[in-house]
Amino acid sequence: MSEAVLSLRNVERTYVSGGEDLNVLRGINLDLKPGEIVGLIGPSGSGKSTLLHIAGLLEPPDAGEVTLAGIDAVNANDDMRTALRRNFVGFVYQFHHLLPEFDALENVTLPRLIHGELRHKAMPEAQRLLTALGLGERLTHRPAELSGGEQQRVAIARAFANSPKLILADEPTGNLDPATSEAVFDSFRRAARDEGAAALVATHNIALSERMDRVLTLENGKLVSFQAPV
């Protein structure tokens, strides 16, 4: 059996709200395997985004273990956590957050340049990702010249730019109409399969969640159900 890309053990997260403790996550246990696409559903405010932030090393848990690519992320120093996030994690959000002054190819190339790769090596890989997502004819278009679905596919390509082992997506189709949402999710799922990345996808879209490998429900700070899609 493949080693888990992401492993959470007894993860706890509490915030103080109005002078009272709010237990957002309580004893979370989760393993994601390479190539696995897992849906995360739950009511608004149930802690889905907090769970993604902890999984992506954007904030620490109050207690518990977070292991990414076999490395203990909780006890790592800030530099190591930053390196783990940069080398192993890709993020997709509800809004694409593309740089408006750059075209599609440049937006996807940029993460590899930041990573230290030379432009003449980074651009072909960015072009490959965009072409695989159906944007081979839109490489030189800036975000304002792309449809909402095309912009989100560029954001997906950007998330995969550094060949991450883990993709974390927070409502990646939440800003799209139903038909476009399905098309974009198909692109996302295909990219995850092709690149061999594990993916954890927070969504309110039950129809999309049922097309994933399995579905987790987060409620009252706990993963209260674990089900395969019908």
C-alpha cells in the first residue's frame, strides 16, 4: 500500500470567540493516498477551511500530528514548513486570484520561476498543463480575456505547476454556474489523476462530491461520516 501523502492524527483546533472557546476541530484523523480525490462537505462554519489550512501548513493545530510526504510538519521550523508547502502542496480557491497583467502561460510559469527554474524550462511544462486542461489556444490571453471557467482552469494548472503531491481545493467551482462547474471539476479530476496527486476538495456541491473517490463530512468539529459515492 502506498504511503499516505497527508496524514492527520488527533488534530485539534480551538478559537476564542466572544470570550468563549470554539472547538472547530476535535480529534481529526485522516489519510490521503497518492492519486486519491476526497470530498469534504459540511455546513458553513463547520471548519472545512480550517482543516484545509492545517493540512496545507498555513496554520498549526493546537494539538495532534500533521505528516506531509512522510515528514513531521508540526515540529518542523518555519523554514522547513515553508519548503514543505512550496514543494509538496498546491492550492485552488473559489476565486482564481490570477495576476491580471500576465497571460495564462505566464501565470502558470510563475510558480516554477519562483521555485528557481529557468524560464526556458518552466514554460514548456506550463504549456503542457494548460494544453491538457483544454487551454492550448488561450495561452497568450490575459485573465480579463478568458471566461470564468477558463480562468479557473488556469488556476488549476497553476496549482499543479510545481508537481505537488497534495492539492487542497476550497470551493474550486463555487463561483461558477452548474454546467461550467462540472466541466471545470472534470478538468481538475483529470489533472489530479494524470499528475498522481492526492486531492482534498471542500465543497457545498453534493453532486460533485459524489463523483470523488470518497466523501468526508465535517460536523461539530468531527469527521462524522465516511462514505463512498453512490
